[in-house]
Amino acid sequence: MGDGEPLFKRVAIIGLGLIGGSLASAIRQHRLAGQVVGYDRRAEELALGEELGVIDVAAESLEQAVRGSDLVVLAVPVRATRAVLAELKPFLDSDTVLSDVGSTKSSFVADVEAVFGELSPHVIPGHPIAGSEKSGIRAANPELFANHKVILTPADNAHQPDVERLRALWEGCGATVLTMSVAYHDEVLAATSHLPHLIAFSLVDTLAGEDENMDIFRYAAGGFRDFTRIAASDPVMWHDIFLSNRDAVLRVIDHFTHDLDQLRSAIAAGDGAMLLRVFSRAKAAREHFTKMLSGQAYVTNNSEKQVTFQLQPGGSIRGDIRVPGDKSMSHRSIMLGALAEGITEVKGFLEGEDSLATLQAFRDMGVTIEGPEDGFVRIHGVGMHGLQAPRGPLYLGNSGTAMRLFAGLLAAQPFDSELTGDASLSKRPMGRVADPLRAMGAVIDTAEGGRPPLKIRGGHKLTGIHYEMPVASAQVKSCLLLAGLYAEGVTSVTEPAPTRDHTERMLVGFGYHVHRDGATASVTGGGKLTACAIDVPADISSAAFFLVAGSIAPASELVLRHVGMNPTRVGVINILRQMGADIEVLEEREIGGEPVADLRVRSAELKGIDIPEEQVPLAIDEFPVLFIAATCAQGRTVLRGAEELRVKESDRIQVMADGLAALGVETTVTPDGIIIDGGQDIGGGTVNSHGDHRIAMSFAVASLRANGPIEITDCANVATSFPSFVELAQQTGIQIRTEGGE
């Protein structure tokens, strides 16, 4: 707040129980009001509140508390609200802000309307989602709301400056403030708070009625204690809540009872598949919620977890490994598997945050998905027209791929949908998919500048178009081809330069014909997808670190299994072979429409080359580690035509040059590339990876030829693209350990 005016001159808190007392205490401690007045029917609690410094003034009557206050907060039991409102009505100024802390909002609004005849714009219902099993003024805790959520449910006619002041007051108490409608609040709380309390009360009551109840409780494990802890809450308060939020609670009880009956029937019938389906769906949802609730969903917090790699110099590389699956294909396997008829089994699925978000989104649209368990996922396809309307927005974390592909897929569904993401995804422009989809007949609203959230209106017929892409983008191409599956006629896309063709290949794997003619791919709408088995190839971008490691370290031999050999991705192998690398391609095969092979790499004397410009787009992600190969080669390596590298997660050319300089290696940076003279000694030192996972992993590889220890800072993001990197590096012979992080 600083030295400015307090938010409110005089705040009256009516009811000094746990929430009322804690709010009064927090407002005083953070100096958010000129004066905090308390009123409570229990004279001794009121006196104690003044004595303990919870409030400034103990009002002797409701009139004394309310008159002259510019904010009145009701913290009385829900069932007492109407009587208290009727009593304070004569003393309330017309522009005083009136709020409450009850956990049902429609009953508060109904009480206000019954007493005052209308809902004034200065009435702003509120609900702090915080509490404890303790009650009374001695339990008042000014920190009760820190890092908790407070929900405000202002009506459409609410006075906006009042809403903002009340929001600032709660934020001043350390809370995060959300706003939503009264009805939505009551539905959400009935499901997430009221029903669990009801079940806990009921379960303890059932077991307490058993003959051997004392024994039952004596043998109860931690899970029972954790689950039933909430049955120690105040019975009178909960009695009030259930009667006040009756309709929403009854709806969620009916829903739960129906699902519980289905589980009972499954157990009675020995239907293990049904149990597995429900339990795996619940386990995955729980993990998904945990990540979202801890704020760690989709790596938004990684920047705060400082991870450092410490490397000892030298070593050789040996072993037989499989690096994690390809990210682009992990997304697509879930999408097409969900729309196929039958059960699709996926092996090698990359369990990174982004692909898990895609998986959760399909669960939200009624698709049963088992796993992932060690990269294995089983998808029970619902067919092209079997998706159900999600209950709320689909949250896609940090994944641009997912958002753009979903846009195409959902544009033709019969229901409305909304796509949202984290702060970073919400800055990315989606106009380049929204515009061509609109040309096909889709109705899509975006936020300012074509940014997320994307609101897609259902029920619109799509018509095929021919689209000449202004900029090469696999995501835009895939989006339009997926929309084309549902469009009338032919949808074709021509790209100005080759991009990844995983979508086209996978559609063919699912039995859907894709016509390809040079730079143009087209599909005819109205077909169907048939479930198949997918073995997601290991990601060649992840394999590249080990291909270079095995080439530069002495006396090395390493086999990399099941690597994706898609011709749009193999630039790194072509370039390393031109430099003299000893890479053997073994057991080439095609799985699910994608070429894969095992690769064997042995130590080799590398030589510097002029990197052919046509290979640059095919190896754009692998250049950081290729710079390490160039440093260890004999002669000069020159890279041109790689402007795109300067706008990746970091300016990869400059950050690599800085890192090499920190280790005593000189390079010359050019506007579209770099010149590296090989054969220089790599010294020890500290390298800042600037949060770029590929830079961090590249310098870990450089340690094999260094003559001193290397420290690499800011490495948390390695976990997003290559979660098992450190483990595999240690296993094959890189002397690495991590500091910090989880």
C-alpha cells in the first residue's frame, strides 16, 4: 500500500469467527483500512478481539458497527445471513460496499434481494477458500489467506471501482482473487468442497456405527486419516451450507451416486476393464490437477527452480540406449487415436508437460485413455463424430502445436469449445490458423491481435479450400488437414518449403488417404480413421547429442535404438557424415507410416566443412551440438543461411558463441551463421545456457573433450524436452551431476 490512502476508511466485520477474525487481523496488520470495527453477538469473543488486537474497536451494537463504515463484511453462519441483513438495513448507507465470506453465493444474493428488494451495485459477494478445523477469536490468523484463493461473484451491474477496491483488499491480505458468476461458483464448490465433506461425514458415521468401531479406527491407515480429516469441521456450519446450496449439491450427489453405482455393478460383474478405465482416468486427472494446482503445470515455474549441471572432463561413450519419443508425434498419436474406431496402443509416448496436456484435453471430451505408464498409452477411440462437449475450456499449457492442431479439429465439431494456455502460449498469434479456417466456414473468436484464448463455435459446416501457405509451418498445414477430414470436398495445402510431414504419414497409418503431389498435400472429407498400433520413434533431436558425443569421445561405441529417420529431420546425420563421422544405419523399417532405424556411432576424426545450405532447415534444432562437433574437428566449419537460429528459445548462435568463448574457444559470428576453426582446446569454465535446453545439453557433451571442469547454469528446461537426459548421459559415460531443482 505504501504511504497512500488506505483502501477503505472504516471496515465493519460482522461475526468474529475464524474467517471474520482472521480477515480483521489481516486488514489491520497490512494497514488496508483506516479503522477495523468488529461486532459479534458473543460479548466475550468481542472483548477478547479488542484485547488481542484483532480489531481496533469493539462495537456495542450492529448499528454502531455499520453506521459510517464504507465496507461491511458479513462473516456470520450462512443460515443467519437474512436475519442479520434485516437488522442492519436501516443503518447501511446507500453507497457502502457490502460483502460476505459464505461458501454459497446464490443463497446470499437471494437473502439480499429478499431484504432490500434488489441487488444494489455495491453488493459484491465473496468467498475466501481458506479455513481450518479451529474456530473462535483465538484462532484468528492474519496469514490465513496468504497463497489461498478468494472468489468474488459480482453481478453484471456491480460498481466496478468497488469490485477493484475489494479485490485489492483481498490481494493485500495475500490472496489470489478470481471472479465468476454466482451460479458457476456454487456448482464448482458443490463438487470440489461440499460433496467431499458430505462423504467424509457419512463414511466416519457409517464406520462409527460398526460393532468393532474402535478397532476399525485403530487400524486406519494414513489415507483414511487424511481423507476423513475434514469430518472434524464444524457440524452447524456444514448443516447450513448443505441446506443453502441445496440444488447444486443435489445435482453433484446424484452424479456421484450414479457413478458409484456403476463401480458397484462393475465389481459385482467382475468387469475389470471398467474399473481400470475409471481408476486410470482418475489417477491421470489427479496428477494433472496436482500439477495445475501447484502452479507447476506446463513448466511455467521452471525458471524459478535453479538447476546447474556440474561436469568433470573426459571419458568415452559406450552403451545401448533409446532416447525419449518424438514430441510432435506424441501429440498426433493421441489426437488421431481418439478419433479412430477401435483401440489404439501407443509405445514410446513422450511424457512431457505439453503432450500430457493434449491427453487431458481428450479425456475432458469423453475419451477414455489409459496411462501413460513408461511411455505406453491405450486410447479407446470414439470415432470421427464421438467427441463430447468439454465442461469448460481446454487448457493446453505451453503447447503451440496442440493449440493449432486442436483449432482445426474442433472447428467442425457440433459443440462450442474454448482453447486456453499458459502466459507464454497466450502471447502467441493464432491468426495464421484462424484465418484459413474461417475461409473454410469456421467461426472462431480470438483475443486481441489474434491471440488465445480461441473460442470456437460449433455446428458450422466446413468446405474444403486450397491454401497456399505464406510461411512454411507444419503446424498450420496439420491444422488445415485435420479440419479437411470434416470438410466437404477436397482440402489442399501447398507449402513454400518442406516442413515435417508427421501428420500426413500418421493419417495414412490410420488408414486415411492423403494425396501428395510435390509441395501439396490434400485430403477429401468424410472418411474414417481405424485404430492401429503406434511405436513413437525416438526423437532424432534428442539422439543428436549422443551422435556427437560418440563421435568426439575417444574409444567410443554407442547404439541408439528406434530413432525416427523422417527425411524432413535427418540433416544432422547428413552433416555429421560429411564431417567424417562413423554412423551406421541398421535395421531400417517403417512403423505407423514413419521410417525408423537403429544407429551405431563410433569415435571418428572429424573435419571441418562448409555446411550445405539445403541441409540447414533439416537440422535447425541440432546446430548447438553440431558447433561442439565443429570445435573438435580439424579445419574450418562455416554455417550460412541459419537466420532462424537467432530467434529460437534464445539467439542460439550468439549464446553458443558466448559459451564457447567462456571455455576459451574463439568463433566468428555472422548475421546468418558462424565460423568455427576446429582443433582449439576446450577449457574448463562456467557457461550460462540462458534457459535453453539444447544449449545446456550441448555443453554437457563438450565436457568429453574439455581439459577442466565445466559448470552450466540455468538448466531447468532440459526436463521439458528430454526428461531422462542426465540419467542417460551418466549411463553412457558423461561425467555429469545436477545441483538444485526439485
